[in-house]
Amino acid sequence: MTIIIDPDYPKKILSFPYRGFVIEINIDDKEDDSITYSTWVGHNYGWAMATPAANSRTEAIRKGKQWVDFKINGTRN
């Protein structure tokens, strides 16, 4: 078993419902002072990562909504 002394926990900054799903945007501050946003989508069966890295909140939200739309409609808008 490996013990991580200083684990990197993402910080949730935004959570909202969208078409029956829950979209959560997390922010991660990197060591080189860059900021990365990730998008998680919650549904009845658990959670999925819609995008592991986006450069802005707007991009992360857009990709999360695209993921949901694809799962519902089978196409990306």
C-alpha cells in the first residue's frame, strides 16, 4: 500500500443540474501556476468524467453539456 503524504484533491467550484444529470466543474491548481478545469457528470449509475482538462470554466461547462447531449441524443451539438 502506498501512502501519499500530500494528496492532490480537486476543488469543486460549480455544480448544476442539466437534462436530468448533474454536472460538476472542478478546479485544479498546478505547480506551474496554471489552472485546469475538469468536468464530471453524475447520473443514475454513478459518475463519469466528461473532460479531464479544460482551459476555462466556460469550456468545461460546454464540454459537460455536450457529453450529456451525446448520451441523450447520440450526437454532439
